[in-house]
Amino acid sequence: MATRGRSRRLGGPHNYTDHSVRHEDLIESPHVHATGNARPKLRSSIGSPQSMILPHTHEAGDPYYIGDVYEESTVRLELSTASRNQAPSAAPYLDHIDLLTDNGWPQLRYLADWMRVTTAPPKWKFLQEEDKHERATRVNIILLEFRTEVNTRHDITTIEHLRRLLPQQSADNDDVVARLFVVEDLSRDVIETLGSHLDIDPMFFRGFLSDYNWYNTSDPWIELPPMHIALRQQSFFHARYAHARYFRNRRSYERARFEAGGFNVLRRLDHDESWSSGFDDPDSITGMVRSRMSFWVQPGKPGDAARKLGVILVDPSVTEGFPLWGGYNDFIPCPSITEGHSPRPPKPSTFEHVVYLIERLSTEEIQSLAKDPRKLFQEPLCMVCSEWLILIRYANTRLSQLEWEVEDPYLRRRYQDLSATLDKIHSWRRRFPIYKTMASEALSQGIRRDQFLQATENSLLALEKDFEVILAELADLHERAERIMSVVTAVMSIEESKKALQQDRSLARLTYLAVTFVPLSFISSFFSMSDDVTKLRQTFWIYFSVAIPVTLLALVIVRFSDSVVDLYRSVIRKFKGRGGRRWTEKQEHVVPQRAGSSWGSIWLRKKGRKVNHN
């Protein structure tokens, strides 16, 4: 990461490292979805290439130029006036957030900075004015009105349309049972409008913006988990999950990363660079997007069904690539052959599929909203469960491949004697605790909430078993990864021992050669002391008759040295067992003072005897 900067002025051009995929290639590159339809172009206001850079990457550089958590926000100092001039009104909700930030809720600072920058604050320096305007005014909302007879759907694409459709107190006497806003990708204007009109807790929006598993000690985007005493009083909760996506090649993966850079909320596409498998297409890549859904219900009076109003925040979807294995099945049993087959729309995005699932609520389910408004969230949470099940199956596949690599000698040689396998298993071993935390938060904060407003029932308990199964399988996968890690380490140790043994054998051969030539060189040197070489003719036979037996004796001693030592030790043990202990004790009194140069001292040390050195 670059050296941490402290400049407070960010005007003018900025240097950045361009992506490997051009801006024009991203918009016009042909692509075919799993449905067989041509890939539609992204929104026309995709923004400049600089604005698509993801924070916390090599291209983005140092993110702390906006200041750390221990100093006043640079964004607030420089953009408060300009941001207020661009806001849809006097920005009362942003003023409310600033006030809370200064009076007991410091983690709301990130939300205030986000609204001023119109996206993740570390992207501030990469945004042009037209980028800020497009991101700030971005609206993609669907309002579902559940009535006693016919439900109504409103597609909202402008902030003015949203204001007109916001429920008023005068509308409490109509036949609307509940209203639900489904929002894709937050924006400054959407937060300001919904937050001020519906009096939404700012922590609801703040929790949706997060994309971090851990934090540095100076991160201004820190988010601490809520205490249970505060959690019981909240009318919202979040459900995190990991969405797996398949890409045919590296270029497709880079286009997806570029596309994720166009989101207002920070969602990064993770890819294990060290992973390579001979079982898959060598060019293919499987990426993971840490995603979340956030659910909020407006507090109301008990039994007042007409005032049930909720908001669901949904991540924008990456259109590049394919859902892993084609995605999940529907959550209902297959219809009978005797039933009519109603056409079901494809799943082009999480946002549209969430709307489709909620629209098919039955009349009985809509009437039950008076007892528990969380019934609106049951189908979207089924999507979260399905994403977790796909991830679990994918992780099981990868661990099985790793076990195969350990078992198959050919694969071990192919992957550099398990060193690459060790890197892969460590990656999964690190992820499983994170995944368990993500899944357990949805279970404890949403599904098992015993107190949620004035609800008399908990319809989400129907999903409790599914989340328990998810947590149990994640725990099993974590333990399995630990076992594979131990097995791989043990196999690597055995193979290293085999290599060491082979090296010892090579050294033994060198020892035999040395033992062979040392006596020869000694004898030759001994007989070469005469100046007259001709006189040595008579001694050649003497040389061979002496050198050969001496060489053979040396080889025998080297070859059977271990056996001789073992025989010596066994004789000593037998002698000590027959009363030779007193003789040994006498020998201790005649041990030389320099025990380090005495074989007797070394022998006594091996026997555990103490040698006195004065």
C-alpha cells in the first residue's frame, strides 16, 4: 500500500492504474447468459473509468487520505457545504446523522461521509462531478402494496416519484394491508428521502454499507456489533451471505470486478489467486461476493395492519458470468403433472427475484402480517439460505479435490509436493470461521428474535432448522479443513524424511569412497618416502599386500560400526546386571577432569550420571 498521505485538498486530476479491461470493452463486449439471451448493456450512466475503481485495491492506493478514525472527517470538513447544496432538500436526515455522530454514535460518521461522497468514501478522489450526480440521484425501487383483493406494484426510478408514493397518515383508512419498499443499491437521495419521511434508524442504512470482515486499529469505517440489550429494541436486522459466481476466463472476471466498481455500496469480488485445479477448465474462475440483505419494519400499534410498512435493501447484482451451477431451485415442491405450469420469470438479478418471491404471497399470508410483519421477509431469507447451501456444496467440492491431491501421487508431483495444496487449504481454513459468523448473525439477530416490535408470532422460525443445518455443515467443513491440514503437514513431513534419507544414502556412498581412498593414500605416502622410485619395485607387492587388507578392514569397521556399538552396549548392560555396578562406580572416580575429551565422560552422560568438572 502506498505511503499514507495527509493532503486535505483533492481537486484536480488524479493518477491511477487502469484496469486490464477497457471501459469500452465492458459496455459493448458480447456475452451470453445461462438463459441464452444476449447480455444487456449496463446502465448508460456507467461513469468514468476512474469511478469504477474499487477501494482497498492496488489501483486505489492509500485509503486513509480521507483521515483515520482518530481525527475529524476530512470529507465532512470539505464537502459539508457542497453536499448540502446538492441534496434534494435541506438534508434534515444528514443533519440528524451528523448530530448523532457527535453525540454518542461515532460509527455513523461513515454513513455521513458516504452520503456526502455518494458512495464509499475512499473512492472520493476518483469521482468526477458527473459521477457524483449520477450516483447521488440513482433510484431503483419497487413499492409493493398488499391489499385485501388486488395487490399493486409501483416501479420507481426517480426521487420525485418516490416522494409522491410515500405513505401519508391520511392514507391509513384505505384497504392497504401493508406496504413494502424493495431497494436495489442505496444512494444519497434514497437514504435522505426514506430516512426523513419514515424516520428510519440510521444504523439500518449504516449496517447495509459494510463489506469488511476485520478492521485495522485506525479504520474510520469500523462497525462494532450491537449489544443484545440494544438489539431487542431495534426494528431491523441484516442477513449476510456469500454469492458464488462462475466465470469462463480471466477477462470475464475482470469485467465483473469493473462492474462491481459501479455499485454505490461497496461489494468486492473475491478470487483465490492461488487456486488452480486440474479438475476444472484451466481458464475458469469462481468468484465470491460478500453480500447482504437488510430488513426494516416501521414500528406501529399492536394489531394495526394498515400501518405495516417495511423496507428491504438488496445488493445490486453482477451480470457478468453465471450463478454457480446455474443457481438454486425454487423453494416450493415441483407442481404435479396434472397442474397447470405457470411461466416463471428467470432470475436476472437478486432485486427482481426478491420482488417476484414476495409478490406471490397468498391472501392468508398477507392477512397474517398483522400478527407478524416479518412474514414479508421469509422468502428473501430463503434465498439467503439457498446461497449458503450452494457455497457449502462448492466448499465441499474443493475440499474433496484437495483430499484427492493428497491421496494421488501423480497429483502430488504435479502440485509441487503438496506445497500448493497447503496454500489452498489454508485459504479455506481461514474463510470458514468468517462464514460461520455471517450465518450465525442472521440466525440470532433475525430468526430467533423473541421480541420484534409487537409481533405475537414469529414466522421466521420456519427457517431456524435450515440455518442450524448451515451452521452445522460449516462447522463440519471447518473441522474437515483442519484435519486435511494436519494430514497434508504429516505427508509433507514424511516426504521430507524420505528426501533426507535419500541424501543420507548419497552421503554414505561418499563415505565409502573416502574410506576406500584414505588407506590407499596413506600407504602410498608411506612408501613414497624414498627418493629413488626404482627401489620401490621390490615393495609394490608389499604395498598391495598391506593396503588391501587395511582398506577391507576399514570398510568392515564402517559397515558394521553400528552393530559393534550395539554389541558393546548389550555387553555393558549384561555386565551391570551381574553385579558389575560396583566396578562402574569405581570407574566414575577415575574419569578425566576434561570430560568433554573423554569417551568415559560421554558414556556417563548418556547413562544420566552427573560428572563433576572442577
